[in-house]
Amino acid sequence: MTTDVRTTHLLVLLVLALQMPVPAAAATEPIIVRACVENADADIWVGQRVIFQVDVLARDGWAKIKSARDFEVPGAYVVRLQTQGTRLNETISGFAYAGQRYELSLFAQKDGKITVPPVPIDVEISRWGDQPGTESRRLNTPALAFDAKIPPGAEKQPGIISTTELKARQAWTPQSQVFKVGDAVKRTIVRNAVDISGMAFTPLVYPAISGVRIYADEPAVEDQFNRGALIGERTERVTYLFERQGEYKLPEIVITYWDLGAKELKKDVLASLEVKISAGSGAGGRTGWAPVVGRKMQMGRLLSAVVPLALLAAIAWRFRHGLQSCWREWQHARKEREKAYFRRFREACRQNDAKAAYHRLLTWWNLTASERHPNTGGASLKTLLETTGNAELTKAVGDLEKRLFKKSTGPEAQNPWQGNTLSRELARWRQKRKRTVDRTLTGEATLAPLNPQ
């Protein structure tokens, strides 16, 4: 092949090359939308913050994201942080581009492949020069994916957090271990971590405790930037209300996380609290039956010492009238005490004093239930509501508990609590129950017809 022929071929190839279109990514597009996962080549752990970057650029102008639709990523939390975009200026294939970079945070909740779908965004472009003006375009980010790994040993730890530093603390209010029935203690738990959004913390679990009601407030979350680093915080408040006397252990809480620096699982343990609950106010005073118990104990010791066991039945028969008299006195004292407690409860309802009404209701019901079931130390309000089967009473108790133990910002929170419904419905049930008991004691409810047909 001669030199002239080779030269001719090279010229033809050069002409063809010049006529080929420039690729879109090489700057023929007036608007460029890019998306990527920061540090995608490194290990990404479940519960670790992954930064999802979105760039928008305009040729011979300036682009920004005006709005973006909410979207979900299967297997991950998406958290939008209230930060401004970073301004970008680039030269691509000789063309000037300007725009902004936006960041969102992703927190993988499972191991494996996490796919981020295309996200619809509204882009606003401002142009200058010969044709100044503003226009809007609806575009999509490109889809992408990354792999997340579960930390070793965390396979059975739902909601694991991966961070370089996590701190947890708690406070008890009031700081006491001795309470009475109807009292409550509030537990405040604060968790914060580096490079973690407060929204990424999973709610804590509070196991049920027999004899104790548990009320959880709405959590408070906060994200702060400290010298460019994200600090996320979640605060939870839970109230333990003691419905029965006895000794209880409010359990410890173990918070497990993956330390990104040490590459190991670590734990923070929030200590438990052991408490002793006594009877409600006034329940420890004189009851009218202590002399009877003392007399019976003295008689028992005397009989066991000097009288053969075979004579016990005869002695009991001999003193049956005295014992019956003591029994009637004790019954009368018990009824008067129950009336006094119920009267105090109704007085609190009339005054619309929610806290006093709740405390006195628990005290009255514990007295009433302990007489029927002396080995249980009382009963919960749940037992009361199940016993009455009264829908209006159940609603009234629920409204009272909501007012006392659950924060509300609705219109009802601005109005004072009204105790008339609770007082009326409970008084009706009490009166009905009293008539039933009286009929049983007099035999009206147990006698069969004299002459059945």
C-alpha cells in the first residue's frame, strides 16, 4: 500500500470521526442529573448511615432541585436532613455547568442488596446571557444499588445501629424505691450517636409487668450538626403506674450497637430499679379487725398448750355467739371503710381533679378486690373493667388515663377533665353489685321454688 493511499484512508476516518455525535455524558445535554452512594466500594453495615448524593447541573446556567417526591427504599430507612445543597461548578467537555449537590441519608435495615429506585425531582434552571430566564423540568434520578452486611453476632438484634460512638443514659422521677398504690415513676431514656439520625433509632420494648401499668409518651427526636458531623438523639419517656402492692423489678434495658472503629458489638446497660409498693393512703391504719385477730391468736396458743385438739370443735361451738358478734363488727367496719374511700373518690370526681380521682379509684378498688381475693394484694383497673363489663365506664377510665399519662396536643387537651361520667357509672355498678350481694346473703338469690312444677 502506497503512502498516498494510506493518507487517503486516514483522512476518510478523520472525517467520519468528526461527523459522529458527541456522547450525551460528554456535555451535549443541557441538564445533567447524577446519583451515587458515597464510599460504595467500602464495607457498608446494617444500621450505618449511607449518604445518597444527587447532583443537578445546567449548561450555561444554574440548576437546583425545587422539590422531590417522597420515596421508599425497600429494606432501608430514608431520612431527609434539613441542610442546604452544596454549590457545584464544573467544566465538562469544554462546556460550563453549574448547579447543586444534595444529600439524603439511608440506613439499611437488612443485609443483602439494597436498591434505590429512580426518584422523581422537579429541577429549576436559571439561565443568563442572550436568553435569560427560568424554567422547570420534571426529571428522575438514575437507579442504583449497594450491598449491606449484617455485623457478626447481630443476626438476632433487630434495629442494630452501626456507629463510631453511642451513648445512653436514663433518669428516674421521682428518685425513690418506695411507693404506694396509685403512685407512678417516670423513666426517661436518652440515646445519641455519631453520624446517626434520631429517626434511625428503633423504639425500645418495655415488657409487661403484672400489677404495673406502662404508658409510653411520644418519643422526641433531634438531629444536630457539630462541625460537619451529624449527632442524632432520641428521647423516650415511659411511666410505670403501680396498681397493686408488692415488690417489683422494673427491668434493665440493654442497648446493643456495632462499633465501626473497633469492628465489634458493644453494649450499654441501663440498670433496673427494684421498688416496694405499699397499700394506698389510709389503708395501713386501724381496720377494726386487729383485736379479733389478736384474740384468735392468743386463744390458739392457749388451746394448743392446755386443751386437747379433740375439744376444739366444742369450744368453737360454745363461743359461736361471741365470734359471730366479732364477725359482724368486722363486717360493719369494713363496709364503713369502703364507703369512706368511695366517698373520697366521688369528691375528687366532683372537683374534676383527675390525679386525685385516679389515685382514690385505685385505692378503693384495691380495698374492694383484696377483700374478695385476700392473697392477691388487690387487683388492677383492668380487672375492674372486665368485672363491670360497662362500655361507658371503660371509656371514662380510658379518658382519665389518657389525660394523665399520654401527652395530647388536640383540642381536648385544652379543656379540663370532667369526672361526672366516671363517678356516675361506677356508682351505678357499685349499687347494683351491693344489691346482688345483699340478695345472696339473705338467701333471696339461692332459694329454689317450694313447689316446682
